[in-house]
Amino acid sequence: MLELLRKVKTPLLRYPGGNFVSNYHWEDGIGPKENRKRVFEYAWLTEESNQFGTVDFILECRKVGAEPYLCVNMGSGTVEEAMHWVEYCNGTGNTYYANLRRSHGYEEPFKVKYWGLGNEMYGDWQMEKLNAEDYATRALEFAKAMKWADPTISLVVCGLQDSCDWNVAALKKLYSMSDYISAHHYSVGWGPFERDNYLENLYVPQYMEKLNNMVKASIIVAQNDDENRIQIAWDEWNLFGWLVDKVNEDTRYDLHDAIVTALILNFFIKNCDSIGMANYSTFVNINGAVSVKENGVVLRPQYYAFELLANNTGSHLVDTQVQCDAYNVKVPVNANRRVAPGTDSLLAKYGEEYKQDIPYVDAVTTTDDEYIYISLINKHLEDDMEVNLEFLGDTIPTGEAEIYTIYADDIRACNEEGKEPQVTITEGTPVLAGRNMCITVKKHSINLLRMKKG
């Protein structure tokens, strides 16, 4: 599993979540494992052994090559408890919690940079739910104390992607302390989309962009300035929630899911000026990209979307314009959206007949010192697409363009334990690169072009 996480160049891991964090006391999960408390875990109504805790998480991050991102308990937790956690992880002085870490065998500080100020504190499902004003007041005290313990840390404010009112109220008090504000999205189960409706699900990235624009607007209003110092952290996102039917069955994850996942990754890349981090929830098991079995793992189709883009995306975004025909799709409305009570659904105001154009082709282009990369997705269910590429400016591709594709003839193709995977990455025949190029991409496929810079 660690090898698979390294293969997709995992940059960041978030712990301990999630609803779980609002009743999590970090000191229960440190020290000798035989002495750790076994406690009732209220978020999922189970028992928590605390056999995996802070140090175990830090060591996992180091094995993967990822930065740790810790979320503090703002439910049943205290300001002092959060401050002590920062001290335990990052303290360098001759103080109790820094010395406690040393007594556990870790002389050097862990240097945990990213810290979240609670999780979904607006929700009824959260212990000690707060309104926006009360959250901001309480979070400010947490932020001050944590920054006193280590002024170099970056803080993530708990945001509500559906509500500018919540975000503005939170950031007005916290903007000088905050580096990110969070947004969460689960399209199916905890969102307004239907699981097997392919055309409807193609709208998910555009819907997330609407939410992203709302959060961006909130940041501007709260700061009374258009600087982009505060970025958006999509620190929980997935096409599926955890409570959908047959959530643990590998056959329920197919090429359809990989395409929508790749479209969301394209959306993140296109909006890298405003989005500073994103965390797929969960990556392993349940609704994740990898399913762990007794004798190995199953790589669900969406894993390959991560692998393809993680290893073929440059550090600089290139302006990319797409002209093509589009589907005209009815946008869903769901009265049971998982948002704060009293918050209207973003989509509900359009009514049942609201429709949206969804272009057949999506593309994003990036570069690094050596290559040009184009992530090119054909969403059309039935038609291959002839795509004409025209490069403007001084930088053009040269040599041969390598082409990698995720495709299966059946949009419902999946990967199962003990069977040859139906959905993987395949390498196509290279084509001549140049200022003007024409390639054909298969129906409902994810494609990646990698070309040398001229």
C-alpha cells in the first residue's frame, strides 16, 4: 500500500479526519501501545483502539514522502489540548510535551506544517456544533495558542462550500491567522447526484467550480481585498460518500468513476491559483481508489486517473481554450443535501428543469522545464473525437508525442480481485508533435499527451 501511495506521489495525508476528530484526544494515541486507551468512538458508533496515533501517522507520512496534515479537536477538545499537540509535534525547547516526544524516542521535532481548525463544525452530525460567529470566536483562541506554540505552522479554517455567509463570518475574525479555508464535496450519497447517471455526473466538476467560486468570493469579501494569500483546501472530496449502496464492492467502481475523477483533477489543476490543497477521502478502502484484500489489493479504475496525472503534470499551468459541441444535461436537485440547516441548496434555486451545457471534451495543459503535458478527456458516450491541437506562442512541442490512455469499450468496466483488470493505463502509438496536431481519442476515455518542449 505504501508503494502504491508513493507511485501516485502523494503530497499530503490528513489525520485523524473527519467527523472522528471532534471527539479525538490525541494523548490517547501516543506512548507504548499496550498502555493506550480503548474508547467509544461516537462518529461512527464503534470502538477506537488508539493503536494508530500521532507518531504512527508521522512515520507513515515519511514512508510515503507526504506532508502530514493534522486536524485538531474543536468539539470535545480544548485550546490547551491543541496547543500541547503542536508542542509535542514541533517543540524544540525543554518543555513537558517536547520532552514527552523525546521520551517516546524522537529527539527531533516532527515539523508538522499543516493544522486544521476543526472539521465541519457547522453540522448537526458534529459533536459541539457551532454557528459561524461562535466558530470564529472559538477558532481564534485555538489559532492564537497554536501559533504561540509554533508561529511557522499553516492553519486551515473550517469552511462551508455552500455558504458564503458562513465563510465570510469565519474569515472576518480569522483571516490574519489563516492560510486556507476548507471545502468538502461528496457528489453521490451526501450530494445531489445519482450514482449511475453518467451524463449527470459529468456536471460534477462544473458544480464544484461553482462552489469554488463562492468560496473565492467569500475570501475577497472577508479580507476586503482581492489578494490570494488565503487558498482553498478541498480537504475532503470524492465522487461518493461512505453510505452509498455496496460502498465496499469493487464491481461498483468503474470507468465512469475514473472519468469523473480525472475531470475533477483537471478542475483542481485549472484552478491552482485559488486551490492550495485537496484530499481524496478516502484513498484506501470504503469508497477509495484502492481496495485492500487479504492477499493483495485491487486497483479500482479511479486509481489510474491519479497515477496518470500525478506522474504527468508540470509545475506551470498553460492557458487552454477548448471549442467543441456539448451535451445539454438536466442538473439534479436534492432536498436532502448534507449542509448546515437553513442553508439553501446552490442548485435548488434553478428549479427542476435547470439544464447545463457539458462540453464533450475537457483539456488542461501544463509544462515543466522539459515537457508539455495535456490531460485530454473525451466524455462522449458513443463517439470517438478527432481533436485538432493548435499551439500559440514561442513554446511548441517537438519530436514525438507519447500518448497514454485509460479506456474500456464498456463504460461500466471495472477491476475485480482474481481477474485481469479491465481498466488500466495503456500506451498508444506516438504521433508527430508540432505547432498543429490532429489526434483521435476514443469515446469515454482519459488521455495524456507528453511532448518535449521545442
